[in-house]
Amino acid sequence: MSAETTTTSATEVRPPIRVLDRGELADLELLLDGAFGPLNGYLGAEDAAAVRRSGRLLDGSPWPVPVTLSVPAEDAAHASLELHDAEGAPVGVVENRAPWSAWGRTYVAGPVRPAGPDRGGTLRALRPSAAASRRRLTGRPVLGLVVRSPLHSRRIAEIRHVAESLGAAVLVLPRMLGPRAETLVEAVLAAEPELPSETVVVPVPLRENSSHACDETLCAHVAAAYGATHVLSGGELEQSPIPVVHPPELARDARNRWLPAETVPPEQRRGDLTDRELTDLLDTGASLPSWFTTPAVAEQQARLHPPLRNQGFTLLFTGLSGAGKSTLARGVRDELARHDRRAVSLLDGDVVRRFLCEGLGFSAEDRSRNVRRIGWVAAEVARHGGAAICAPIAPYAADRQAVREMVEVYGGFVLVHVATPLQECERRDRKGLYLRARCGDLREFTGVTAPYESPQDADLVLDTSETTSGQAVDRVLDLLRERGWIDAWGDRR
């Protein structure tokens, strides 16, 4: 890695503002809470390189992932930066002592401090600082674990077994990820009556890391920062700051108790739900077996993963101008409005450009902004349990993928490629746009003077020159039924 240090200015009038995305905000909150000890801020070039190379800081302290923050190059010359959340509220300030550049990006480096006395953040009342949590748990063994999902009967039995063997209190750190982070915390709290009496729950806004091994090691560091003396993990962790304890092998006996496997005769052992079986039950809204979880946890699990018929979803129709996207979108909208309980929002390309995206042109950059703004609105519709039907041209694969990622955080996403041939689209040309493009009046027109990247990941491909509008609408609805997003209803005609 090559890195070069820029010079900070001597005086500051008002530091520039950097608005953090969700993951960056999570890093900042954990730094401010002391959960990333020994770090007190963003890493400089040499520390970041050392962590990537060896999993250690320059001083030799084990640390698994580089915690860095990139900024616009013009902001790197300032001695400090204000760090705001997405709503524009100030959260922290970074003292920019050693900015650096690498891989075409510029980074700040230095300690962080709160922007004010109120630390803010989601579920703050349940989130003491790491130091306060350590003080509460000091003087005894503490089994820590970071959880990403509700605690069901088998997992609870594992925790109880290990905690008893260690004579330890339990520290559960629900990982606040995704759109229903608060519900995950409620699900963990619902399991508290089944956990050892000395159990402490502290939610942490810890984002996922791409390397599973580094991610598990980071979880161990965070658990230690909050007071854990041991960490419960299913893998071998290199350079863990505290001893790693592996969950015991358990088996469910004929009385639905989870016991050490060696104490349950093979002929009496009962199986567990697989992840796929659990997902299928949740998708359909079926009740979870009483042996699998408690009613209180099951209720929160259903809130965390509602049945598909109660979740929002987005249909994105993509194709050339004149392909039939708007006609199909309106047809599907009408059928859903008649038969489905969800509120339906139609985000048609031309209408969106007159309101949501007024002022955007047709350059590649503006086309991208147009589609991504549509995607943001669609994700909000899905978040609230509605159905968003979008019909822009959406010529670029990267933008369609960005929309998919925004929406799938909250619900379903279906990409429909309306692959009507260019010649047929030109023949239909009610607005005369293709003729103007051929004559040179429209310099950036998709399919003629601007590119269209045909989807390779479409969930459904339709050619409206070979099928009627009603048949095409039926195929879209059939796909939604197959995937569980809508129920069957009577003949639409």
C-alpha cells in the first residue's frame, strides 16, 4: 500500500461536515462508547497497513479490522471535522492529526470525541458505555456473545450449559443490524427469563465485515470491551483478546429437552429445525413449534420476519422507451389494488421526472440519479409494507443493482425485463422520440445514441410484441404468487 500524508491547516473557523452512512455511524458510536478499545479514533496510514498485513496495530496490540473514514480531499486539510448522522444531527468530532491517501481515496486520522453531552443513537437507554458495563460486571467470570438472531431453545441451552460450567454471568450483545434492529433487541429481551439470572443485555451497533474470521474476532474484542472474560463462538479465533469457549454438542430428547449429546441415546434423539425450515415457516406465517422456542420469543421472531404476504415488495420494470413498461405497470397496479391488501405506489418514469426528479437531464449521471431516487422511494414504500411498482428505463446494471440492495433490506424485489425489440419500440413511437434521435435532435437517447445494458439477473423476461398486455400482467402476478408475495385470487378477467 502506498500512502502519502497531507498537511493540516493551522487555524479553523468552522470545521467541514461529513455526513456518515449507517455503517460509518455505527463505527463512530462504538468508538465514542469505548467499544473499540484500544482504539480511540480513526487509524492512520501505518496502523491501517499494519492491521491489514498482520491483524495487529503498530504497537503490537491485536486488532482485526482497520477502522478508517474517507473524506473529500479538500476536507482533509482541516484540523477537525464534524461528523453528522443522516438527519444532519452532529454526533462526533474527529481531530484530524495525520490525514493520508491511498487507493485513490483520502482518509482522516485521529481521536474522536462526542459533539455534545447527549451521545444519541438507537436504544441509547439500554446502551451504557463500555467502561460502565465493565464496572457493572467486574469481579466475576462473564460469558459474552454477540447475537444476530433471536435466542431459541437450543441456543439458550448452550448458553446456560457453558455459563454454569464457568460459574459465569452472561453478557448478550444483540447486533443492531438491518431495518428491524429494535425488534431483534426485543426478541433477545423476551428470552431473558430463560437465561441465567445474572444476564446483562447490551445492544451494539456493530456492522458486518466481509471476512468472517475478522468479524468473529472483532466480536470478541467488543465483548471484552463491555466486560466479557470469555466469548462464546463456534469458530477458532486468532488473536482473540479473551478465551474462546465453544458451544457444547446438544441433542433434543423425547421430552424436548436440550441435553449434552452423550447423555441422550441415539434412538431417543429428535431433530432441530434447519435454517431453511425456519425460514419457510416464517415466510408462510405458520406457528413455530413449542419445543423450538417460547411463545414470547416466537412473537418477536414473527415481528422480525413477518410472513411474505405482510411484507412490502418492489417491482422494477426495465426496458427501452416504448417497450410497454408503463402499460404493464398500470395493469399490475390495477390488479393489486383490486385484490391485495397492500397500498400500491406507481413510480412511472415520466411522472417521476416531473416531480421527484425535476431538473435532471439525460446524461449518464442524471439517468443514474433518477433511478436511484426511485429506488430510495421504493425502499421506503417497502419498509412500510406497501408495494412499489417502478417503470423507468433504468439502462444501467449498477443502478438496478443499487435499487435491489436498497429494497431487499426491507422486503422483496422483482426485476422484470420488458425485452421488446428495438424495431418494435420504434414502430410504436407515439412521442416521436426515436425519429428525433435518428435525426440527431436527441443526442442521448437510450437504444439509439445512449447504451442500454440488458439485465443478466432479471427475474422475468417479457416481450410485449409476442404477448398481450393481459397475458404479460398474468405472468408477473404468477411470479409474485410463486414467490409467496401475494395470495391466489380468482380469474382476473
